[in-house]
Amino acid sequence: MRITRYFGWLIAVALIGLGSPASAQWLTQTNNLKPGWNSVYLHIDPSSATIDSLLSADPFNPIQEVWYWQPALPTGQYVNSPQNPTSAGSQWIPWTRQQGTNSPLRQLTGNGAYLVRVGGAFNYDWKLKGRPVIPTYKWTLTGLNFIGFPVPAATPPTFETFLAKAPGLQQMAEIYRYQGGEFGVTNPARVFAYRTTSVRRDQAYWVRAGENYNQYFGPIQFVQAETAGLRFGTTRGQTQFRLRNTANVPITVTMQALPSEEPPLGQPGITGMPPLLLRGPINTNDLTFSYLDLSAGTQSWSLAAAGQQGSEVEVYIGVNRSAMPGNPGDVFAGILRFTDSLGLSRVDMAVSAQKVSSAGLWVGGALAQYVSSYLKPYAKAGSADELAALLSRLQLAEGTNGYHYERDPSSGRVLVYGGPDNKTGSYLLDGPIKVDSGAVAESFPLRLILHNDGTSSKLFQKIYYGTGLGSNTVVATQESLLLSSQLSTARRISAVHLPTSSGNAPWNFTGNMQQGGSLTVTVPLAYDDQASNPFLHTYHPDHDNLDAQFSSTLERGLESFGVSRQITLNFTAPQNDFNSLTAGTQDLSGNYVEVITVQARGTNTRQYNVLGTFTLKRISEIASLTTP
């Protein structure tokens, strides 16, 4: 009945003329080690591999032990002096060459401080490749902190220059560093020569600042930012964080997009740098945001001194997925490098995204808002003079070829008599039949159910979503394919304007399901389809497709008509503004076009066009259909 009402509404209106994140960016940190004990602070996360596999990359490496310091201190523990690594009730977790894979410490993590013992008599550059991490520090007032500083590696500042921008820390700080050799008075040694001692990026330091809680680890501080960086994955479109100046003087922070290094062996390949956009000012006319393409260069912010107005700035960054080449699943990764105008900090932020696939279950709806008319414009004349003028305009002459024209006084329409076809009072047409599209009095909703397997799309009348027979979540074509004990949490989604079938057979789309693309499908309604043809009424003698004796089936066009529905979904390409270009991948929208062809006897047809808009939301990313 709902289907019949839909087509009845549609034809009546016509007749009256009325949408897990990839993480694969890489950077190498070089740690300059001396024979004996050294401290290392990691600004990268190399945890994709075990320590054994990392060290086996260089069979001649002289590293004998690695000890990790856990910064979380138990209640009541007080670190009075730099600690030597020990397994007895301390915060140290060791890896030793002798224990190998049986060592308690098996992986290295970012933002971690380590003690490393090097054997032999020569210096060694320990190169570690990992994902950049944003500095995070857990400062404790209960003694010493074992931490590192994100200073530039090539041109590090001295302690005097570095600490001058935080006078409180400079005055109170006790700093100890390791210099190689065995543990003793000079290893670790307290730093006194601030003017001549450089702050090394690869080194961890023991630091204490008395009763002052320290938040200065360099001028650049990130607020509301994830340590792992910007991970857009397959669905995320944009993110935001705050940049804060912690120095007591104004600074300029510069951001630069850099490509990732080659991934380690066994890790996914990288297609290229993600097409990143930086949000700009708002356009007050249309309330859209401008943007800067980060591949075009650098971006800088001038920040006031710490604690003053203007010392922070909010940064919005998005990924333009429409500009990502390649195939679904391709990984894009790179690095955003932040430096300050004082040359005191260098912070590397990882960024990654994955080219999205359209695979999954999409549910939404269209709104039919315009329908083409099928109107015959008849000539009218209000008087004999108007009739003469009308005939002159139409280049018709009274009596030519035997035609005679009269005016119907009640309606004003012009009647035609005589002629070779012996007309007897037919109305005179004034121009071609009008098939223009006009707005409807009220929009009609049409549910859309699409499934995409990553390659092709199908339109369904109904679909089932729930727990399958294997206790996994499935998208199924039959209810019998769901676990009967879990039907209360399952969902059946239906589109009442589409015809049903015993096997729930779908209709195959042609085209591409992507922004700027289109999908087209044809849904036939046979003239003798008792379930869905709107012209066929099984128990009505004038619309049952049977003769007067109810013994023979009539041909198409006598009591019912065939209907063909060609549905086209034109997906809207993103507009040229920040929010449109960085929209997520779970929603799609565009223009809805439907061509309805009514089929009568023989080749006689009549077409109606339906126009509107549609939206789709991906409710599941399951690419495979469960079928009988």
C-alpha cells in the first residue's frame, strides 16, 4: 500500500505540473654513546620492534645493557641523588645481552629515559628509527626527575641560553649528566658550567628544582595534543591543538611539513605525505573557513611571553582526502616540525592518514522535491478578435485544408472541426507538451540502502545487521543468517518504496561511489508484479490483468502498466573551503535524479523526472555480505 501511495502521489503531482587509524611515519634518532654508562632520552617511539631485533640490525654494536627508568614514583619514595640501575626494589627495568629475549625490558618507548652501557673502547652512534612523539613530562617534587629536552640536534643551545628563558628553573635547578665510563664521582656529574655545556637532544638528565613545580622544557608546549601525533586514519577529517609559549619572552613558532623516512623492514610502505590543510580565518559572508595548503611552504605564529595575552594559539589541521591518490588502504605519512625563533626547541609531530575505501553498509535517504509535468497547453481566446489574433499567431487560416475553428464560450478553449482527419470538436494545442520540472507541494522521503564491497555497490530493499551464526557482526541478506538468540539486538532496515523479492536480490549500481562521482541503477516493476506494481490491484476486476471471464491474462497496457525506475545518485564534490575539503568519510551527499518510465502497449511509453537531494551515512565498514 505504501508503494502504491508513493507512485500515486508521484504521478498525480506530475500530471498537475508540480558518508583504525594508520600510524607509519618514521624518523631516525642518533644517540652518541661513549664506552661505559650513558643516558639516552628517546623523542621517537621504536616499539614496533623488540630491543633484540633493533640491536641485531648492527651485529657489531657494543651495547651490553639498557635500563629503563619508570618515572611514576611510589608514594613516599624520595630520590635524593642520581640512581644507578638496580633490580632490587627500584624503578629500573633492564635488558641485558646475556638475558636477551628473556630480559624484563623487551621494547623501547618514546618519551623514555634510559641508561645504556657500551662495551669496548670506542664511541658508538646508536641509530634508532621510530615514530616521532610529542614531549610529555611527569614532573615530581619528591626528588630528581630523569628527563630529556627537545632541543635542536644540529645546533643545541647551552644550558645558560636554554634556562635563561625560565629564570625560576635556572636559579633552582640541579642538573646531572652521564659522560661515559663507570659509575663514580664524575659519572653522573652535576652540571655547573652552564655557559659552555650544551643541552644534548639525545641525552637524559637528572633534574631537581626544589619546591618549584616546573613546566618549562623549552619554549614550545603543546596543549590538548595526542602524544602519538595527528592520526587521521580512515575516517578522521580534522583535529586541533594549542601551541603555548612557556618562555618569558615573545617567540615566533614555525611549522614545516616534512616527508617520512623509509619505513623499517616489515612495516607498511608509505605512498607520500598526507595533503594537509591549515585552517585560516572565517569568511563572514558565507561563514566558511579559508585554508593554507601545508605542502606549499611553512606557517609561523608570533606568541607573546608566557602568561600574557596572545601567548597561546589554537591550530586546526585537516586532511584533504579528495587529493589523496592511489588505492584504498594506501598509507600517507609525514612529520610536522615545530621550531622557535630563539633556536631552543625542535618538536617533531607525527602525522598519518589512510586512503579511505567506500566499503561498508550505507543507509540514508533522498527527498523528492521536483517532478516533471506532462501538460498539454490548449489555445484559448476570450473573444472573436482574440480568436483571429490567435490563429494568425499560430499561422492558421479559417477553411484551410477544410479546418474550421470555433471558440467554446464556456471555457474559452478553441475547438477544431473538419479537415482531412474529420475532427469533431478537438481542442487546439498551443505549443508542445510541457515536461518542465516543478517544485512539489511537499517533499517525499525515500530510504536508500547501499552496500559497497570495496569495488561495486548494490541497492537493497532490506538488509539485516547483527550477530551472525559465527558470533561475529555481519551484514546479511536474510534473517536466517543471524544468531537467533541475538535477534533482539539485530536490526532489519527496509525501504518500502522498492519492490520485494523472495531472495532479497539487490540491484547493481554502475559508476563510482565517491565525492564528485555518481551511481546509477535501474529498478524494474513488471506490469504483472502483484507485490509492487502500483497499477495492479489483485482483487479489482478493472485492474487485475484478467479478461471479463477471469480466464486469460491481458497484455501490458490494457489494465496495468510496466514501470522502470532509473535512479542516479550524483555525489557532491567538496567545496573549496576548509570544512568541506576535510569532511570525514562517513557521510556522503548529493543530488538525486530518478527517471520513471511508464510502459504501455507495444513501444508506447511516457517518462517523468524526479529531482531532489540525498544523504548517506556509513553505519558499518563490513565489506563482505553474508548470503545463503
